[in-house]
Amino acid sequence: MTALAASAPGALVRAHEVRVALGGAAVLRGVSLAVEAGEVVGLLGPNGAGKSTLLRAATGLVPLTGGSVELGDAPVRALGRRAVARRVAVVQQLTEAPAALTVEELALLGRTPHLRLLERESARDRAIAREAMRRAGCLALAARALGTLSGGQRRRAFIARALAQEAPLLLLDEPTANLDVQAQAQIGALLRELAEAGTGVLVTLHDLTLAAAYCDRLVLLAEGRVVASGAPREVVTAERVARVYGDGVTVIASPLDGLPVVVPAARARERSDA
């Protein structure tokens, strides 16, 4: 199985044989993938596999040592930062903003790529920000300061800022990290809703079970290379998970829908012995 070809028609982002070296060490070793409108693509792999670096390369934040990245019909290296921000919105894993900033003020920052220097937000910009908060499920928190929010609420606020950019492509780096199960499910459902509305989503995830439940396609990285790409059932297999993550975990099929569920290997042995 291979990643969707970098020449895929209609792709919002195309990475072709991308290579990146940081501090003299190779981080990405010829990675290719593409994301189209209306799909959620999950980027998987252990720590150090190159997931976050690939997201940064997709927005031109790290220089390539080989390969290419295109956003729509243009090479990312040929685009200015404002043009990139109109094509792709990013929700980073470690998000920072002043604790006193309200959710609405944060969402309005998403309108910055559409404003001229020193231009203030219009009534239309404020309406777009409020709609972004509604879609992200945090409109009721509009007047709340970021410092008063839970982890899940804060994550939704930053997603609202990204949605306010009105970019066709959304990149998220571990949006469910350190959230409880309910908040993880809510974020997963939100990504599905965004895709159904036409947004293309590329998201890095450590939770393979969650990724299989909410993503249309998965791309598994290991040591900076694509190990597998395809539907969740094709990518998350017991053999492949053991090879990439070690033999401490394995994969079983969910009794509800047959999707792969990753569990400790000991638990799987208990089930088979029962």
C-alpha cells in the first residue's frame, strides 16, 4: 500500500518525496501523501517518526532537503505567509495565548490573514468568528478567558480560531492529547463534521483506536518513512502494529463495527484463552 499519489487531482496539499533534516539528522526520508477536500487523514507513528515535522513542512515552516510540497496549485515555498494562512489553518499541539484573552478574541485572531495592516475586524469578521465558535462547540464560552477553561474547552477555542481563517485545509497536531475519553470523542466527531462540510483534515494522533474510528485514511510513519497508507483496517493490523510499536500491544476487531482496536497484548491473550 502506498500513500495517495502526490499528483492526486483536487488535492489541497501534496507532499512528494519530502525529505527534512534537523540538526544534521534525517527526520523525513521521502514521504509522500495528499489530502483532498472532505476527508480526514490520520498521521500515525511513534514518537520521533516525523509526524509533527511533516505538518510543519506542509506549511513551509521547515526547509526541505528534498522533494516538494504544494498547497492547492502552488508550491508552498512560492507563497507568502498570508497566502499560506488563507489556504491552510493549523492547530498546534502546544498552543499558547495570553490567559486573559477571551475565546471570542482568540477566534477573531483567525481573521488576521484577511485583514490589511492595522485594519480592524468588521461586522462580517465578527460574524465569521462567532460561526467558527459555534462549529467548534465553544460559542457559549465566547466571553470566558482562556485561563479559566478546561483542556478540552481550550482545544475547541483554538480550533475555532483555525476555522475563522476560512481555509480549505486544517492541520491538527495531537488535538486529543491529554483529554478525557468524552473530550476525545467530541473532537473526533467535530473533525468528521468538518470533513462532511468539505474541509480537508490532516491530523496527527497517538491513539490508533481513535484514529481508526474517525479517519477515512491513515498514513503510518516510522523513522521518517511511510510504512503503510490506506483504510484503517488495512493499516492498523496486528503484524504492522507489533513491528512499529513493539510486541507489547496488539490489535483486535471491535465487536460493534469490526474496526481495529489496539489493546495491550496481555489483554488480547486473556480474551483468546477465555
